[in-house]
Amino acid sequence: MSEYQFYDYMAIDRPLTADERKAVSSLSSRTEASAYGASFVYHYGGSLGSGEDVLLRYFDAFLYLANWGTARLLFRFPKNAVDIELLQTYAYDEAVVVKQHKDYVILEMNYYAEEGFGWVDGEGLLSHMVNLRKDIMNGDMRAPYLMWVSATSFDIECEVISPDDITEPPIPPNLNSLSPELHAFMEFMLIEEELLATVAKYSPVYEQPKLDIEQGLQLLSQEEKEGFLLKLAQNVPNLSGMLLQRLRELLPDDAEQPTVQSPNIMDIIQGVDNLKLEQQQEIEAKHNAYLDDLAEREEEIWQTIHGLISLKKTNAYEDAIEQLIELRKVATRDDTLAEFQTRVAEIFQRYPTLRGLHSRLGYKGFKKL
């Protein structure tokens, strides 16, 4: 299997200048940067390293995927555009990393699969998740929370860390109703659906009230209004988000969210285990019901098998053997394999000249006694 590394960058708050596009394109002969992005693919050696320095200098979002088992999603935020203290409550080991720089905050979410991914293709994945950056700037912490709970529960089960050393961060609302971006994020980071279903039981449903913008603007001081106008003229990123955040501060009733106690991580782990057990029991119950139905119709099925074989056609042989395979499952469950094998041996004896049938039976594990 050949090596595969994919780097994908997007500029969101502003397009790259001509000089910046030239600088990014000079990093590798494998790409030519556009005003809003650049991607790099390596199959046989070479790389951009961690790629984080390129993000910090030029872009707002970055995805990295390597087929040996590394998946990374990073966002760059202006310092005034994100709740750093809240974001840091979701930091955990290498899974969720929050880094503060002079003008920016970097949120890094990483997944490592020791067994690797096999064949992968990162093209287009970032575009399906990039709106998570805006959600996080608006206070939606579902992505970092899902990353946190997935990584911590895995490490606890592997006894890498004790549950006593875990401090649960706030569980965000609306985990029972994910956006397409969050579904894409879960798939990219291999977050289990059972984990989502478990934590969603603790997550409240919350719909943010419509903000009375006109009323809020009247509460702004003249100095604040002039400050926002100056930022608008300077093309300050996320200005609308900053304004809405300030208006919600002035209209606290419109911003009130439900207070919910974060679930204990061990309760979450136990909930996931219980859900998986229930799912397995449901699968087994359906399988047993299917086998019960076959057992009730066993003699009818044997007659059908002989009828198909008597047609002496290849397709009919295949259909007959498929039904034999199903009857073998019944015999295995009901501990009647000896009787089943006797009836299979009768097929060999009854149709001694059908070599095509014999070879197909042998290929599927049916033998003469």
C-alpha cells in the first residue's frame, strides 16, 4: 500500500493576496493556491510537516489525512471571535488542543488509528465541515465535546487514564439533532453512533430566541457604535458575530440557556456498553426468529432444494446451495448437524453424475460422509 498524505486549507475571513498565493504555491510544486484555498497530496514521501504553521500564517481552516491512521481538523480564530475559556474546558491530551498565539487561537482536533485507515481520499472533506468554525465562534461546542468524550472514554476503557482524573466539561445542547457538518465530523473522526446516542440523552433541546437587534442597537453607547463602524471599515473578521454577542450581553433574557449538569464519564461509558448490548441482543433475536422460521419450513425447503437440482442448471445449483447454507445455520444452532450432514450425503448419492453440482457443494464446505 502506497503512502497517502493530504493537506487541505481554506481561507474564510478574507481572501489571500497575490503575494500570499505566490508564497503558498512556492511551498510545493504539487499545488497552485487560489484566493480561498490550497491543497497538497503526497504519495511517495515528502510533506509539509504538521502544516500548522501554514494555517497560522495564511488560512482559517485546515484538514490533514494520512492513510497510516492520522486525521486532523484545525481552525484558526481571531482572538476576539471565540470564547477561549469555554473552549479550553474541552481540551484533552492530543485529541483536543487549544493554542493561543499573538493574534489568533488555534483549535486542533486529532484522531489516531493504530491500525491505519487503508484506502482513503481527503478531497472535499474540509468543505463538508468548515461551517463548524462559525458554529464554534457562535458558542456551539458540540464538535469539541464529541471529540473530548470520544477520546476520554476510549482512554479510560484502555486504562490509559483514571476516571478520577477526568473533569467533565459542560455538555452542549442539541446533541440529539446534529447538522450535516457534525455528521461529517463524526464520520471523519470515527466517533461511534452509540456514543452520540448516549450523550444525547443528557443534552437539552435549546432553540436560541430571536434577538431583537433594533432594541439592542439602541442600548449601545455612541462610543461602541463608532467602534463597530471603525471595525467595519477595517474589515475586521467576524464583526457580525462580535456585534451579536455584545447585543446578547445587553439583552440577557434573550441569551439565557438551560443549565444542565454534565454527565459522569463512567455513566456515559456504561450507557454506551448497555446500548451496544441491546443492539446485539436485538440482532440475535431477529436472527433467531429467522432461523425459527426456516426450521418450521425445513421439509418444504428440502423439497425445493431437490427440485432445483433436478433442473440441472448452473443457476439452479447456486440457488439450491444457498438454501443449504441457511439450513446448515439452523442445524448448527439446534445441534442437529449430524442429521443435516446425512441428508447432504444423500444428495451426493442421489445425483452421482452431476459434477458441476458436486464441485460447488465442495467449494461451500459440503462433503460426502
